[in-house]
Amino acid sequence: MSNLVKQLLHAGIAVPDLGDKVFYSIREVSDLCKIEPHVLRYWETEFHQLKPEKWNGNRRRYRQRDVFMIIQIRHLLHHLKFTIRGARRQIASGTPIPSGKQQDLRTQLSIVRSRLLIARELLSQP
């Protein structure tokens, strides 16, 4: 099991069982990751880590590591609402993939903090 797969599982991201197959077409990856092919082609231009091999006729062939990278990118962009720039930085940093739970905790803490500030202002008024 690769390090990226372990990170995905630790973050609570569903990882499809890819079996022993070595290469996947863009349609297969699109179906597996629930991402349209044109989005996959766009992500190739934005994320240099995502480099499928191109065979005769410029056909893309994705390896398992590419599929897992796409799952990571999808999680960062769609679930955690990262910008493309932020997702690129997160991937380049090599730090563990944040889970949605961590993001929810940050949001909750932010709400609690703002409520405490409001309460402090109300208590400080004569």
C-alpha cells in the first residue's frame, strides 16, 4: 500500500479497489473518481504531479498513483473547498491530507471564538 493511499484512508477518504490493473483510460478514471474527462485534462495542466502517460494517438493512460492523486485533488477541491492554488501548495508540501473532520473543527472553533468575543463586548458595556 503506497504512502498516498495510507494518507487518503487516514483522512477518511473512500479509495476504490483498483486490483492489479496497471493502466486506466481517461473514461475509466473519470468513472472511478466521478470527475468529467475535461476536468481531468485541465487538472493535468494545473498539477504537475499528475502526468499520465500518453500513448499512440495522444491517448492518456493513467497509473494507479495518478488515480490516487486525482482522488486527493478532488477531496481538496470539492470537499475541503481549497482553491486550485491552495490544493497545489498542499500537495507540494507533502503534509498529511486534512480530513473533513479537521476542517469542521476549525469552523466550529471559529464560531465559538466569534461568540466569545461578542459575549466579552456585551459584558464590558456598562
